[in-house]
Amino acid sequence: MDSKNSRTSGYNPPKFVIDAAKDALDKVECNQYAPTKGNPRLKKAIAAAYSPFFGRELNPDTEVTITTGANEGMLSAFMGFIEEGDEVIIFEPFFDQYISNIEMPGGTIRYVPLHPPKDGASRTSSAAEWTIDFDELERTINSKTRMIVLNTPHNPVGKVFSRAELEKVAALCVKNNIIILSDEVYDRLYYVPFTRMATLSPEVASLTLTVGSAGKNFYATGWRVGYLIGPEHLIKYVAAAHTRICYSSVAPLQAAAAVGFEKADEVGFWDQSRTEMRAKMDKFCEVFDELGIPVSSDLSVFDTTRYASAPMRHDTDIFPQQYSNPEGGYFVLANMATVKLPENYPFPPHVANRPRDFKLSWFLIQEVGVAAIPPTEFYTDTNAHIAEDYLRFAVCKNDDVLETAKERLRGLKKYIVRS
């Protein structure tokens, strides 16, 4: 979430990573093309950081490749394996960039929804309760299915898939020889036990490409440094496609990311990150308490019955609040159903014909000075109506920005109408 005219629009990387970037700019080798598969030091640092999770030593030369952000890495994976007519299964809601990335090489997308808890309108629910109907998933698989994309921790739901769920997905993929693209870009921001798809078994690992993001890990998304981890027989095709798409990735920032991975554990950065992000979520949501706006921290409790109820928070007696426990990530979803947009408000044409959440987003920017993402972007047109009353806020900002945003959001009070 960006405040209008704010001094900062993001949450800055840690000093040890910033310093490494500055140092890299003074080195001749860091101002020339990096190797197409990535800076060897960065690949080695990533392999060292992830080997303990995989329970074996990863080979940085053959099992890690660097990309220009995780998004380009996923595009490279689709370009490397998808041909005209191949089908790719994704779970809805989804990260919107999947769509164009799959369609560019000629892939056909098949959607399988995550199902919210049936009684979600009458009690507090957890992101864990958004579930896959595995019979539905199996029916979607056919001879054209080439790949399944699984995102954990999930954007925007905030779900961390359990080991049992991953094993069921993996079993179908092994049975049908389907490549698994495991989008784990929020892998350092998990608040419950987190299992990595590729660690389930050697058979699953042989089919799995794990997507990571140094940008997400170190709050430096503008650096566009991503990476994929996987077996050599898969990684080589990703690396080949990446070379054709953009040749190589930004050299000095790869060097800085290498230092980040080398030092993160030593300075306790990962634990500090998780603690700080949860605190930011809690602090930011105080304004929704005041306004009586239901919030789902990283959990989109979308349902045709509007939204899930939950216990009242201790810091307010005014309105009953609906809260859901996040399992990962840094997003907060707020239900804006009680915000009444003024009649005849002058929305521009490119907004006027979009769903209500687009109008809410525009209105907040223009009248309140806070930006949020309209979550209908994470749904197909068929199901977009489910998300029309929600806005997604990102709390990965400096505390002063969050406080400014909270103060501005209090300006919504005069637009809130309750039946």
C-alpha cells in the first residue's frame, strides 16, 4: 500500500544488503554482463542456504539458475516446457502474471478453485481451511496436462499448504508425469510449519521446479533477482529459455543478493523478518477495528455469504470484527462492503466499467490518499464478483508510512453506511 506523495513506497532492504549493492558498483566485474545462468557466488550462496531444507547438498552449477525476478523465471519455465495445446493447471485465486506467462508459449489454462470453509460466514476461519477438491483436480488432469502451478505461501489467500495436501498433489503429478512449478517466493514469511514441495521425495523432486525471489526475501523487489532450483534435466531448459528472453540478469544486484544469503542466518534476518511482518499486520489492522471494517490478514474469506464472522478484538467494543489467521505473506484483505461510494462519482472510463473493487481502489487513491490492489484481478471473470467488496493492502512498508496510511484511512468513516 502506497500513501500519496509518500517519502517512500516500500520497505527498504536490510543495511547489510544495501551496503553490498554499493560495494558491488565499485567492482569492474559487477558492471559487466553476468554469466547467463547467474553469478556463481550467488548460485553457491543459494545452494548453501537451501541444502539444509532439501536434506542434501545442492549443486549450484546444475541445480540453480538465476533469473530477472521470479516472474521472468516462471516465464522461462513455461517457455522451456509448454508448447501450443499443452495444458497448465493453476489454483484460483491466482497471481495474475501466471496467465500471460502461460499463454505466451501457447499454453491452455485449466482452473481448479480453492474452496473456502462452508461455515466461513459463522465463525473465524484459517487460511488452512481453504482446500483443494482432489477429485476435481484429478478430473481436470488429462493427456494434455503438462504442468501444475502451486503457490505456497499463497498469494492472495495466505495459505501454507500442508504436507498432506502437497503429497496428494505430488502423487497425481508422479502418476501422470506432470511438472510441478512450485512458486515459493514468500518462503521466508511463514507463520506455521512450511513444507517445500521438492523435499517430499526423490520422485517428486525430479518433477519439481522451485521458484524463489531474492527481491521478496530481502524487500528489494525492484532489483529483479529471482532463482529456480530443480534437477539438472529441468533446470537446463529454464536456463536456455532465460538466455533467449533477456540473456542475463543485473550483475551488481546479483552480487549483493549473494551477500544477503551468506549473512542472513548469521545476523538473524529471517526470524526478525517474520516477527516484524506479523507485528506490522497487527498494527495496521487497528484502523479497521476503529472503522468496523472486517479484515482478513492474508486470508481472503470470499464467499457468496459475504464474509466470515469472528470474535471481537479486545481493543474495541464498537463493532464485532471478523479476523482470520494468516499462515504466510504480507498482505491484508479488508472487506469494504460498508463503504458507500458517492453517487455519480466521476470515475474515468477505464475504471467505470470495471468491478466495484476497482472503483474502491480508485476512490481511495483520489479521496483518501492510500493505494490498494483490487483482488478481482486474482479471479477469472466468472468468479470475479466474489471479490468485489475487498481490497488488498501490503504492509511491507516503513512504520511511518503505515501510520500515515492509517490516519488517512480514518477519512473513510464519513463514507461508511450500515444497514
